[in-house]
Amino acid sequence: MIERLGAVVIDRVAALGDFVVFLAQALFCVVRPPYKFRLTIRQLRSIGAESFFLVALIGLFTGMVLGLQGYNTLRRFGSEGALGTVVALVLVRELGPVLTALMITARAGSAMAAELGSMQSTEQIDALSVMAINPIQYLVSPRVLAGVISFPLLTGLFDVIGIWGGWVVGVGLMGAPGGPFINGIRQNMGGHDIATGIYKALVFGVVVMWVCCYKGYNAERMATGVSRATTNAVVLSSVLILMSDYFLTSILL
């Protein structure tokens, strides 16, 4: 029993080492020539531009829900003027980066893991190696770089649209004072709050691209290998997003 337990521990540690080395290789290939500008632009379109409508829709309704719930809660204490501050800070510091990362994971991350898993099962990745093309530099690094660029941009759009949705519901529908809504955001939301959201988005971008590419790249060559890799990528990415959000919040708070 001790021998089996030791074998399991060694396998887990080796898998963790491969996981970390995979990220290190991907980041190294980002700065090492030849640079894959066309592949990066293609991934920016896939990860960023094609996710805009989904992120905007989720941001709008998230802001509307915050405006509705925030107004009903603050009205009990006679603090309707603080609605703008509550909506803006909650979106910019927490919900914006987290929900944006989760939505991109569900849409682009799953597709990315499935694509790389299909290439692995059909031995296309091996073919790249045979042709003296670094598979990580060709397939993984452009995706990691595109994720680092796309996540903060989409998070900013999420925040702006969400604040607007909160204003529409809180001020336009529920009757909260419009002046204090805007002035509260100007006075109480500073550069540190915005930087916190950007830092989280950058970390989430690396985490999601890292996990989804790794799971797809190392998918098993069997009938259920692609589906299993896709499922594992989405689940592990979502868990790591929430875990890293807690640690980042405790550091940046």
C-alpha cells in the first residue's frame, strides 16, 4: 500500500512539473524569434473579437441585477446615493474580471482545448515536430499572448457596459438620484481599483490559456480523449480562476 501511495505521489508531482514546464516553454517562445504575428492576430479574433457579444450581454445583465439589488438594499438604509459606488466597485474589482474569464473559458477555452486535442489525436502535432516546427511556439504561444491581450480589454468592456446597465436600472427604472450615482463613481473609484481588475484579468488570461492549451495538447489518443480533455480544461480553469481570485484579492486589497 505504501508503494502504491508513493507511486501516485510521484506521478502527481511529475505531472505538476510537466504542467509548469509547459507554461515556461510557452512564455519563452513568446519572446523568442521567429514571431508568429499572423497566428497571434488570428487568435485575438477568436478569443477577443468573437467573445465580445457574449461578454457584453453578460456584463449588461450583471450590471442591471446589481442596480436592482443594490437599490433595494441601500434604500433600507437611506443610502440610494451610494448606488453608483457599489455597482462600479463590485464590477471593476471582482465581478468584471471573474465573469469575463469564466465566459471566455466556456466559449473560447473549450474550443481551444478541443482543437488541440483533435490535432493530438490525429497526430498533426507530431507532424509539426517532424517538419522541424516547434509545436508549442506554433500552437500555444500565440494563444497565450492573445489571451493576455484580450482578457484585460474584454474586462474593461464588461465593466463599462455593466456600469451603464446599473445606471439604466437604478436611475432610469428605480428612481435613484442620477447625480450622486455618477459623482460617487468619480470620487470613490481610483486608479488602484482599476489596476486591481486589470491585474486579475492578466493573471486569468495566462491561467485559462495555460490550462486549456495544456489539456488539449496532452489529450489522450482515444475515442473519448478530446471530450475528456475539453471537460477537464473548462473545470480546472474555472476552479483556478476562483482560487487565484481569492489570493489576488488578499494581496491587492
